[in-house]
Amino acid sequence: MVNNITRTLVQPLVGRCVTVNSKNFPDGLVVTFGFTGNLTEEIEKDFLDLFSQSLSDPIKSVLLDFSGLQRLNSIGVRSLLSLIQLIPEHVPVEYHNCVAEFIEQVNLLPFFLERGEMKSLRIEELCPNSHASFKRNLLIGTDLIPSQDVMAQVRNIPKKHCSQCGSELEQSEVASIFYAFLACIKKK
Ligand SMILES: [Zn+2]
């Protein structure tokens, strides 16, 4: 069954930095926005218009997936905020596979965590010896338990080792800054 959101949004979005998928559940649609490449200009107005018109479908939740995001600048952030603000307030918003570019903004703008729930991170780790780089997912609530003591949480993240030389991998970001958002996540 093709629902309204899929019908109106997928076609006009081919080749742009946002893709939309929706899955039908008995209690409503789960709509996923996938970001790829550079989100550095306005999300097209016709896209936002189409999205708001499609909101007549009952929506269960909206998921934002950042796994493909490479660059995000202030214009992209503004677009992202416009998109989130279109989502009706009773609809839960989730952030998945959050990459460093997005996390930096989450740490700056309280709005993101006030409106949505961070579910998982996609971090990059480097081998200090062979300089190989590895991507890895961390689940909030499993690998990272939100708490006021951010550094205690960061120390508990299981270590990974380089597949080429066995050295312990390191994250290039400063942990106390990168993971600051953990102290702001509301406990359930
Ligand atoms: Zn290595």
C-alpha cells in the first residue's frame, strides 16, 4: 500500500540530500528522513510544503537518520530545525546514527534534545599506530547510559582494537566536549 507521505515525498527528492521512507504500522506511519552528503543549503521549500501537506496521515513517529551525513553548516542546521518544527508536537522524534557534525549542534542547541530523543551515535575511531580509521555505532541506553557524570560513562564504553595492527583505537574528538549532551538527556 502506498501511503500519502511516500507518494508525495519520495518522487520529488531524487538526488537531493534528504530521502524519505515511511512504513505503515497499525497505529500509524513511521517516517524516516535519511540525510546523505552535505546539508549545507536550504532544504527546498517545496519539500517542506509537501511534507507538511502529508502530515494528514496519522504518524506514529519520525526518525532522523544521520548515518550518511558528511557536512552540516549553519544553513543546514536552520533547515533541519524548520523540518523538525513542522512535525506535530504529539509525534515523537528520534535521532539515529548521529555523526559528529550533528552531535556538535546538539551540544550547542538545547532544542534538539528538548524535541527529540537521541537513540544511537555513529562515531569514528582512529588507530594511533597505523592511522586506519573505523566507524562504529554506540547505542544510547546500552553502550552509553545518560547521566550527569559524563566522563564515567565515556570510560565505560568498551574499547575496540585496530583490525590491522591490534592497537587500541582512539576517538579524535575531546570526550568531555563531544559527549556533553549525555548530561542533558532526560532520564525515563
Ligand atoms: Zn592499526
